[in-house]
Amino acid sequence: MSAGRARFPLPPWAIGLGGVVLVIGLWWIGALTFLSGIGAAPDGGGGSIPTPLAIVQQFGADGFDYYQRNASVTIIEAVTGYFWGNLIALALAGAVMVFPLLERLVSQLGVISYCLPVVAIGPIIFIIMGPPATGEASGTAVALAALSVFFTTLVGSIMGFKTADQSSLDIVTVYGGRRIHQLVKVQAIAAIPGVLNSLKIAAPAAFLGAVLGEYVGGVDRGLGPAMVNAQQSLEIERVWGVALVCGLLAGAGYLLFALISRYATPWSAGSASAEGGRR
């Protein structure tokens, strides 16, 4: 009976929506019951884990302009750092394909950038770049955003370039092509799925780097300073609201490149679904 029973699999968006609803429900129940006493003030004040309704009410009290004014600065910093960090990583990955002797040096550079503690390197970058002008983006936040994406894109791009078909590379060589021609005509095309996956993972990392950079970047506007000010003022709901906005914006960046990857490389997504269909 079970073998002949028709199955109606849920679409991915329905599963994701169900997971979000479940998390919000558990959060709400916990905030009203066993989590309500965490961080409570001695005078009987509220705890440090508000309910989703309290955060929504704080959103309404703050207004859209408050979040738009701060988020616009952080988004500019994250996008700028994302662009330059990925551009340098892609350029170095391409240089490794043209000059293979550089691979060890470039790989070591990537590992060093990955091992640098972002919080510790931030003050040094701030001393080098100096404070920004009033209302402008922080150069420190841009640099940390670029540093946050460099390793991911570098490794993913090198691995993507190396997935090129060897016979196609040999054909280019037979017709008199050099390594640069192999890179442009064969390896760059083969690396598109890997590069897009790296860019997808790097998007939230860039946003996180920008927020961390604002802590030491000397900016007066941004989601980082907004969160610090709310924390110092013990505005718990606003702290959570700013944190949720950060998460939503980082997730939006990931979703954007996930959609680009899906439609720009249909052969990559189609191969996995085809394998599932055969089973």
C-alpha cells in the first residue's frame, strides 16, 4: 500500500517557510516561559530575549527611516568591499592559471588573510586609513568587508578554473594557444559555477565584515553604531531589531547570488536534478 501511495513533495519555498514559522513559534513560546528570566533586571524589568511581537512594535516605533538611514551606509560599505575583495581574488586566481609558479605564494596569501582575526586587524586598518568624513562610509569597514570575502572567492575560483576539461585545454594548445587563451576560452567558462557559488557565500561575509568594521571605523551612522548605541541604552528590542535587519540583508545577498547562479548556470543545477530523477 505504501509503495502505491501517491506522494506530493512540498516545494522548497514551503519547507523554508514552515521552518521559519516553527522557529518564530518556538522563540515566542520560549520568550514567554523558560527564557523570560534570562538577563532580567534586579528590579523586575524585562529579560534580554523579547518576543517577536515586541520587536515588531519597536520597528513601528522607530520607523522605516531609522533603519534605512543606518542600513544605507552599511550596504555601501559591504558592496564596495565585496567588489574589491572579489576582484582581487579573481585576478589572483587567473594569474595562478597563467603563471602556475604563483600558486603556492597566492595560496599562502589567502591562508594568511583567512587567519587574520578581523576584530584585531580592524584597529590597525583604522590607524592606517584614518576616520571617515561625517556621514560617509568607513574605509575600515570597506577593508574588512573585502578581507572577509577574499579567501572564499580565491579558493573557489582556483578550484573552479581547475575543473576545465583537459582535452579542451589540449586543443587550445595544439592550435597555438597559450595559457592566457586557455584561461579565457576554456577555464573561465568551466569556473562559472564555482565562482558563483563562492560569490554567493561571500555576500553574507562581506556584510558581516562591514558591520564589524563599523565598530572601530569611526562612523556615526550604520547598523554597527546603531546596535552599539541601543545596547548601551539598554534598548533590548531595538538591539534585536537591528540584528534581525542585519541578518535579513545578509540573507538577501546570499539569495540574490543563489538566483543568479541558478539561472546563469542551468546545466549545473540541472545535472543534480537529473541524477535525482534517475533514482
